[in-house]
Amino acid sequence: MSSGIHKTAIVSDNASIGKNVSIGAYAIIEDDVVIGDNTSIGEYSIIKKYTTMGENNIIHHHTSIGNLPQDISFDRDKITFLKIGNNNEFREFSSIHRASKENESTNIANNCYVMATGHIAHDCQVLDNVIVCNSALWLDMDILVEMLLFRVIHQYINLYILEHLL
């Protein structure tokens, strides 16, 4: 990974960028974002305010991280968060939303892999080693779960012991 910020990237002066971070062309990093060391942000990606991510994360091109929750009752004046751990990878066109409840956070732990067009919705609690397959929607994960193509888990569902959805 080559480090540096591409000349066309827009990075807020109020963002905290770690060491050896690469930010691609036309990427946008908003206010109140923390990006850990050795992280790569791909071209045309956006990291929205109130997002914190640890070290060694890979954000591929055209990825949306920390956007507002898709909840029509969400009050845009509320401050909510997205917290991402270490060693995660988010493939192209994936989207991750911050929490819908004030002062709460959507959380993604460590060593997770979100495939292309995967979505992690507001208020999710994703633990270590979760794989989100292409076009999958996730809401509330409590153990390692592997989800197959085009399966959907909707809001308010908790998965505790299930290892594979077939």
C-alpha cells in the first residue's frame, strides 16, 4: 500500500488521519472522522462524520461509510456514531450506516469482510470474523455468521447460534 492523500481527495482539517494511510482520488473524509494507521481508502469513497475506524482497514472504491441511517423517524440533529475495529475489508459499493439512536453506535469489530454491494444497517453490532456476501443486508449479528448470496436479514432480528443461512 502506498501512503498519501491524492491531490483530488477532500479531507477535512477536523479529521484525524493515522500514519501510513492511503486516500484515493476523489475520496471524501468529513469532519469528526478518525482513521487508524495503515488504512487504505479507495477512489470515490466517502467516510462520513462521526466515524471511527481502527488500523489496517481496506476501503475499496465507491464505498459509503458512516452515512445517515435509513430510518424515516431519524432526527438529523441527533449525534450518532459508527465504530469500526481493525483488519476489516469493505469491497466496492458497500455501505455502512451509523446508529439511529442518539449517542449510540453501529459497531463492526475486527477481521470482518463485506463483499461488493453488501450493506450493514444502522444499530448493528457485528462481532469478529463476520463475512457479508454480495448484496446482503445485515442488522444485528451476535456471532460469526456467513451469509449466502441474496439472503436478507431484516431489522430487529438477532442471530445467536446460527452458523450458516442456506
